[in-house]
Amino acid sequence: MSDVVLQSIVKRYGATLAVDNVSMTIRPGELVALLGPSGCGKTTTLRMVGGFVGVSEGRIRVGGRDITHLPPHKRNMGFGFQNYALFPHMSVAANVAFGLEMRRLGKAEIQQKVNAALDRVRLRSYAERLPKQLSGGQQQRVALARALVIEPDVLLLDEPLSNLDANLRQEMKDEIRSLQRNLGITTIFVTHDQDEALSVSDRIVVMRQGRVEQDGTPSEVFDTPRSRFVAEFMGVSNLLPGRLEGRDRFRLHSGEAVSVAANDNQGDQMVLALRPERIEIREAPASGGTETLEARIEQAVYRGLIIDYHIKTKSGLALTARRPAPAAGGSQALDAGQMVSLSWQPGAAVLVAE
Amino acid sequence: MSNAAPNSIYAGVTTLVVGFIVLPLVVIAWSSFFANPILTFPPTGYTLDWYRRAWDMDVFREGFIVSLETAAIATCFSLLLGVPASLALVRYPFFGRDAIQTLLLSPMIVPGIVGGSALFIAFIEMEAITDMQIAGTLGGLLIAHSLIALPWTVRLVTASLAGTNRSIEEAAASLGASPFTVFRRITLPSIRSGVIAAALFSFVISFIDLEKSLFLVGPGRTTLQIALVNYLEWNLDSTVAAVATVQIVIIGTLLIITDRYAKLSRVF
């Protein structure tokens, strides 16, 4: 098990900065997701760790060893590619054996390790097939077996699930997670999908325009986004601009004042980030006590398990609230035109910089 | 509106074009069996004598062997130069890449006779400096023929490389393969058909060359094409037709094999 340390990594392509002063530490055995939209520098960062892209500035250390300028074949890293990158002219077994042959292991030892690796991904009976005779999910499992059989110091995965359909994606996600846990291998996982990042990783590094926007546990990044960008990327759809009045009062531009968790944030231009799931809707008018907003339901959008309510307050503030859809025969859903009162727990609303 | 009219015009034009190409070949093959001592029409009878006669003539037999040798060695040279050059052109962005690509393809554009005479003059100049004989030697001829074959190799191999998946090479590298091992075990097998097509095509192009070789052959080192031209200057019998028919069969076979590995129509 090795840790991976990125120190002030910069990647320039001519005048453009693809990666701009990125630092992070991945602890031994940890699975870190690099999350961000396309072009944010996450794949470039991963490829620099893998050695496929040169580093313009900064250092990369694995287990204390400086590998910044080491060629990829001397790094002992497993790399999983988006398109699997299986060798098309070799059988499944030969694909998995390749890395072991490069390490000049004996025939018997290679055979035994290949079998064990294929057993681990439940593809032993496919050993003699060619990659093109396998489904996408099977190909991905062969690619994983091939990357892991060399017992790499680090596993690097570049959007490993994006070419799979939804059902297979869930299955593969669990498989990657359990393989990673069982082997205790330090892993960097690049994805643009927040669900994927949340459910698979120990820590998420959100990237934007070549920089680290936020680095934290899945729940930190999900519940307390540090910026409007992270909030939006993590699926917060209510972003309400306003300014702080004191440490725990927030005046929305639309006029309402709401209380927020006490904080030391400064600046006039702040945004209140509020998940639609965290808004409580009551049919009855405000019962006093907790903070409420009087509002009217404009539209109810049925989405199966949930219903999205598009709501407007008296002052014209538009919000979305989300509630589980009532079971068949259960209580009535709310209708458009209905007056409601809205409230939320103080911790549910997060202040972020504009 | 019906497509019948345009289709029949298309079919008619195609038949005409194919006819123009195939008819002379058929006539040559046919006349190689004429019994007439001087090539005339109609044939008075049929014989296989011209084939034996051609093989018995030193110029043709030796010319055939020289041409085979030259084509085989030039093919090797063009692969040794062309495959690495193609790799560099496709894989690495470097200063002057477009210029070098054009330069490598230029022998295809310059008329053979111009290229041949230019090489001849260059060889003479080099001989004056180095005191070594180049023009009229096998070496000189090989340089010329490698040049003829190189553009085809570069074109076929770059096309084949452009279609391969770069990430399989990266995968091999991440598994511990050195750049040379990656090339040998991964890159080369995935461009195999392009390389085979390039080899076959280089061979054919070198084998059928007349113009570039014209100035560069020496005594006793004449290619088959030049032997044919020389013979035609003084003789008009079916020996030439017999030699030509053998060539047509060889080249036709190679082209058919080539086409199985790389659809030539897709490369150009």
C-alpha cells in the first residue's frame, strides 16, 4: 500500500493551463474520486500520475518515491481506460498475462496468477476468448483483472463506467469498490458523475478549470459545498442570492430574511444553497416557531418515486421542493395552485460564495 | 422519378472504362500464344514457344531476377524507413511534421523520368566527391527503388496507424512494457495488415518501374522493364507479349492479395 502525493502540479499546453497548481494527498488504501465537468483537468491529472502526460511543474510522489519524470512502464501502476483498451489480438488470458510476462515471471506462476485474477472477476471460463467476443461489462472486468494482477502500487481508473448501461454500471461500481477494499489498493477514480463519485469513494476532489474546488468526504462535499459551482454540480437546484445580516441572518434579494447556521462568512454577495429534498412543505399555514415562507405551488411534476414542486413565494422567489410521491391509495399529493408553507432545518441551507 | 436512366448510364460508363483497362491486357495475353513469327493479325496458329524463348534469353531471365531482387530489397528498405517514419508522423507532433510528410510522399508526385535523372546527376556528383561508383550499381538502383516504394509505405502505414487505438499502447506501457516492447507486441500486430499491404505494394511499384531506373542500370544489371524496352527497339514478335503476360499474372496476384489486407480504395 502506498500513498500518492501531488505537490503543486501544473500542466501547460502552450499558453493554456490544463491543470493549475493542484495538490492532494491520497492515503494508502484510499479511493479518491476526481470529479468535475469535462475539461476541468481531472483526466489530465490522472494521466500525469500514470505517466502518459508530462508534468510542467510540481512533483508526484508514490510511497515517498519521486516518480514525476519516470516513464509509465516503470511506475507499477494499474490503469483502467474508458474504452477498456484490451489488446484485440490477444485472448483474455494473454491480456491478463501480459503484465506478468513483462515482470519475467515463470510460466507456471503466470498461469496460476492469471487463473486467480480471472476467478476474482468470475471470467475464468472466458480465458481463451478474444476481447471482441465479450460484452462491455465483461471487457471491463478483464481490464480490471489485467490491471490488478500485477499488484500495482496504485490503481488509476479513467471513467471506467461511462461506457456501460445503467444496470451494469451499478454492478460494476460495487465490483470495483469491493475489489478495491479487499485488495486495499490506493485508487484514483476519474468521473463526471456525482452519484458515482458519492457511492464509490472515500473522498471526493471536485475540480474546475484545472483547479481543486473542494476536497472532502462524500458527505462533506454533498452537504456542505464550498462554492456555488460545487453546490450546482452536486445537484443543488435552489441557489438563492442575498447577503448576510449578522452571523446567522441571511437577507434574500427577494426580500425574505432566513436564519442560517452561525458562520463567519464575509462578503455581500453570497448564495444560499438549499436542496429541494430538504425543504419541508406543509399544507397548513405557518404554525409559528420555526421559520417559514408562505408560498404557492405553481406546478407539480410527477417523477415516479418523487414529485417535484415548483413553488413561488409571495415576493416572487422561485424554488423547487421535492417530496416522495404518496403510494397508490395513500394520502393525496399537493396540487398546483395550493397555498403552502415552507421550512427547513437551519443546517440544511448552506451559504456559499457567489 | 426513376433512377433507371442514371443507373444505366453509370453502368455503361463503368463497362467502357473497365473495357479500356482490361482489353489491352487480354490482347497481350492472347498474342503471346500466336504462332506467327512476326506479330501480325490474325494468328495462323497457337504455340507456347514464346514463353520458352523468353526464358532462354539472358536479358529477360537476368532482367527478371534483377527486378525481383531489387523489388525485394527495396521493399525491405522502404519498410525499415517508412514504418518508423509513419509512427513519428502519426504519434508525435513535432516542428515541420507536415513538411516532412509532404517530402516523404513527394516521389509519388515527381515524374519518374525527372526523379530518375535527378538521382543520376546526384550520383555522378557524389562519385566525383567520394570516388565511389554509385550510378550503374545495384546500390544506386536500390536507392532509387526504395524512393519509389517509400511514399506508398508511408501512406498505407499512416492510414493504418490512424485507425488504431492509442490507449492499448498506453495500457501495455502501464503494465510494464518498454517502448520497444510496446511496438513489437502491441503496435506492430495491430497495424499488421497495413504493413503487409505496404510490402506487397512496394514490391509491385518497384517491380514495374521503368522511368526511374532508365538512367541508373549498369551493364549486366538491367531490370526486366528496361530489357523489354531494349528488345522492342529492334524486334516485334510475341516474346515481349509472353514476358508481359507473366508480369501481369504476378502483379495481378500481388494486388489481389494486397487488397485483402488493405482496401486500396480507402487509402487514397
